[in-house]
Amino acid sequence: MVEHRERSTQVAASEGTRAGPNYQKILVGTDGSACSLRAGKHAVYLAGRLGAELIALNVVNMDWAYHTGIHYGEAIAELEKSGQTATETIEALASKDGIRCERRVIKGYKPHQAIVEVAEREGVDCIVVGAIGKGAFERVMIGSESEKVVRFAKCSVLLIH
């Protein structure tokens, strides 16, 4: 894969054409949903084509857990378990193609903020996230974590519908 990429870059440079983006590290945000699985498949594809490293990230939404009241501890444990499963799914997809994938499950009150912070700290070149189609009213009332990632990230973001 690396040899192919180097050859493609050399050919593009020798022909005077522009090479594509040089993503070396890609972060995919996953919550285990079908939409985030599609995002994971895109991230794995990109990582494979570009020879990039992959980080599969799940953010345990502490705010959701807080609203469960006395069941807070149980909610955190369940969300962490779900996050492990979600990141393992992405890692399994990546390993089929021989792509290095690091799994992370972290806690945060604002998932979009945690995603952006990890991306900045790790020097990520591209964030891949899924977007579940919501109506305009829902977006105004509750917002969209993926839209906030697009707004606040300092690197490229690929939004998968």
C-alpha cells in the first residue's frame, strides 16, 4: 500500500498534477449506531487508500448519564460497555484490511468538544463522523454533535449521511 501511494505521488508530481490531501492520521467518532458504522467504513477506506493511522473514538456522554439520577453509575458502566463495543467494531473492520487502529473510550459532557480536543492533541488530519438526518426543528432544539464537530474542528471533517 505504501509503495503504491509513493508511486502515485511521484507520478502526480512528475505530471504536474496536484496530489490529494495527505492524511496521516484519521479519527472516526463512533457511538455504535448504523450511521456511525457507515462513517467507520469510510474512515477505514480512507486510511487504507492513504496509508493513514486510524483512531476509533467513543465519547461516553456524561450529561446523559447524569440525568439518570440514582442510576448514574449503572448508566456510565452501560455507556462505557457500549463504547467498547462500538470501537471494537471499527477496529475489526480496520484489521481486515491490515490497518492500524487505536481504540479509545473517553468520558465527556460535550461529545463534539471531546472529539475536537482529541483530534487537536493527536495531530489528526481528518475527522470522520456520521450524521443522522434530523429535521430543522430538532437541530434548533437539541443541536447536532456532528454539526458542532464540523463547526469547531481545525482539521478537515468528513460528514457521512
